Amino acid sequence: MPRRRLGTVALAVVCAVMVHTLATEAEAPSVLISDAAVAVVPASFVTSLGDAVSVFQTGELTAPIRDAALTAAAEAGAPAVIGRGFSAGLTAVRRGATIIQRSSGPGWGYPMAMTALPLEALGGIVGRAVAAPISEGKVVMGQTTASLRGAAAGDTIDLMAANGSTVTFTIGLVAPDAEIGGTEILISTQQADVLGASLPTRVLIYGRFDRTALQAALVRRGLYANNAVRVRTSWDAPDPDGTLSLARTKSLLGEFELDYANLSELGWTDVGATWRNAYLPGAREAYPAGIRAMCNKVIKADLSAALQEVVDAGLGGGIDAGNANTYGGCSSGQARLARITQSLGSVSRHSWGQPIDINTVANCQGCVPKMDCRIVRIFRKHHFAWGGNFLTPDGMHFEWVGEARDALQYPSKYCPNSPGALIEQEVPHAAPPPASRGTLFADDGLVGE
């Protein structure tokens, strides 16, 4: 991921830099969250979960999109709330006086995907068992994330806050990833306020409602046709260009810590040497089609196979190796944090050396993609998703997801998998097989570019 490509993007820090150090070291003020949260609206009794629809944007949720989504929900008679997604640096996990995990030093932290929802709606969205510990001022951590660091219910975690302090939360529950929408840590919006993460990123519509009526209302309000908005439903069919959650990314490609203390003006910073030495090569390596790139070692075999099949199919001319080797590639050897504002932000997937960018000039971000769909489908076959159907179209971007995606049938806007069709318009689909409640919040804390 070249610096030139991102240099024009306004980027900065996900959250303010601070690490919770040992008692004998100097440290910023620390906040311990132990009191029960207080709901601002009476909670309703929930016996079973209904559907859920997430209307979100890459950055801060704009007022027109917020109002349109809330109006559509009201027209369909469905409850809706405003939520937040961001990442925050974790500096320590403790079990009493025992350190379970700790960042390597002051200013270093492990980026964590955080999802915040209003307390009064949590029971209806994730169920009473998951909502209960959050109502007590605790947090819920996903099973994959807990396993990566050996954490358990009752442990405490230290998170970096926007004002430079360290906020300590208790893990009230370790839940299956799917029960918390694929995020790493689920909290209330009140807890997010303590971290300084105050900006909205989604409208979440939930409960028992008429799917057709709601989708018709979303269409009337222009939300399906708006390229700056992504609508995800709990009954979506699997998307061939859907991406991995931060927890899943870490489990497959390793977890690193970031040097928050030395972020550049554009958000570049170092990753921990232990992870870098284990997962990234020392320099760009040769691949078929003339590509030279520094990619995560885990994806090397799949990337080589995809590029070789492109060449064998006589499509090698569709890849501009010179462009990829100069302006594209997988990783620069550093991480990048993309700021929305305040402590809201996302970690670039290129930080893991997970995606490769090719043909960057003809496929600029936000432009209509101009990638040969035959190449797209070959990459999907070899375990890559394609950025041409991302919320912000990114036709240069092929992102490793660890599973074949070439057979999934989905109303993709560009390059659908259906044979012979090169371009289709994205349209709402009435009732495909339920598959996606467990990934509604999977994009929180991450960004593709």
C-alpha cells in the first residue's frame, strides 16, 4: 500500500495516545468503570430476537442519511437507534494482580474493534443475556478476541481514551462472535462517551417488522441508491465481496500492536517487531504477472495461484505490473490509522499486508471500477474479495478472505458471479437465506484502503 495513494486522504489518529503503565511508572489519569449504566429510555421486555438492518457510512453518519433511515424505520413501524463503530488501543488485560496481556511499552497498544449501542436497545438487538453485563457497566468481548489474549469474564482491560487517559473496564461476558455481530468488544453509548467516541456511524433498525415494507421505505428514502451508504440486513445472502471482521483478521493473519505515540501526520506508524518478523517478508517478493509486493506470508500461496491463473487464462495484459509495483502492492511495512474525527477511526487492512492493489490509475477510489470481471472472478476463486463493490468503490483492491467466493450468488453492483453478466444494478432482495446477523458490525474498526 504505497504512501502516495493515501497521501491525499485526510487521515489522523484513531484515539489519543496513552498506555496504562505499572504503578511505579508515570501515567495519565485512569478511569475505572464499575458503576451500572443508566438507560435514558425504558427498556422493553424481549423474549426473542427479530431482524436487524444496519444503515452505515464509512465515516461519520451524516444528518440527511440519519434522518432518512430513521424516517424509513418509522414508516415501517420498526424501532431504530443510532450506534457508533470505532477502534481503540488496548494496553493491558489483567486478572486480579496478574497481567494476562500487556503492550510492549508506553505509547503502544493493540487496536480493538468497538461497537457502541444505546443501552435501552441492547436487549432487543443482542438479547437480554448479552445486554445484562453492559447494564452493569461491564463490557462484552467476542470469543475469538478473548481467545487471542487468554481473557475471561471477570478480567479487566485498559483502553486508550481520546483525552489521554486510560479507561479500565471489566469483561462481564465472553460471547460467541455471532451474538455480538462480529465486533470485538460491545459496549453502550454511555461507555463510548467515557472513551471520547461520541460520533455516530450507523442507524440500526431492529425487532419484528415487515421486511418488504421496510425495504420499500428505505428505497423511497434513496438509501439503496446512495453510493455513500451501505445497507446490511440480518437476512442478507453471503456477499462474495464481504470482508473479514477485525477479530477474524487477527486470528488468520496475526495480531499486532501499534506505536500510537509516534503516529505521522497522515496516520502512519510502526507495528510490533515480533508480528512483523513473523508475518511480513523483509522486502517485496516476486509473483506471477510481473508483480513484486510485500504481502502477508499467509496469503502468498493464494495470491500466487490467482495471478498464475490470470496469466494462464491469457488475461495477464489486464494487470499493469509496473503500476502495481510503483503505486500498488500489499504493504509498506507499516500500519496506518484512518481518522474520522476525535477517537473514531479505523485500521487499514493493508497494515496486515492482506489486500493487493493493482491498476490504480484506472480504478481510483470512488470511481466506477474498470477491472476485467474475468480477473475479478479468478481472484474470488482463490480466496479474495474485490473492492469494486465496497461502500466506496475501490476497483484496484483485492482482499484476501481465506475462502472461495466465486460461486456465491448475490446482487453485486459490479462483476456479479452469475455467468455472462458483467454489470448489474444493485437492488433490494426480498428474502434470501438468513446469514448475516453475525456480521452486522464486522466492519467496525477497519477500513479497506
